[in-house]
Amino acid sequence: MILEGKHTCEDCNKEFEWFYVVPEHMDSRTYGVVKIPKGKQGVRVIEADKNRMPITVSAYCPVDECGYPNTFKIEKK
């Protein structure tokens, strides 16, 4: 499963798109194939729930002049 969204950089105020691939359980019978989206910034999980769903993540702003390390919470839908 892949999660995607948008975030506005806390430093330069430009919006960027992010993604996160939720790892599947080791005892799954089959594993889904996920295509990594181009032009989106991958995030690193800081805090996750018991089902491996991220709560708080961090990502560097992909804008060349910026590169600010953003930390933000993912909104559950």
C-alpha cells in the first residue's frame, strides 16, 4: 500500500508532493507491487501505530534552494 499527499514547506512555503510505502506483514501470503511515483519526495517515519501506519514523518524539501527538513503528521482519511 502506498500513501501519498502534499505538504507545504515550513521554510520556503512551497508545496511538494510526498509518498510512503507501507510495509506488508512478513506472514502475508502475497505481496503487492507498488510503483514508486516520479517527482514525489519519499518520507521517513518518526512515529507509527501498531499497524505500521505512519503518524509523524519527516521529509526534506525537494526545492533546490531550500532542502529544509520538514516534520509533519499524516492526516488519517
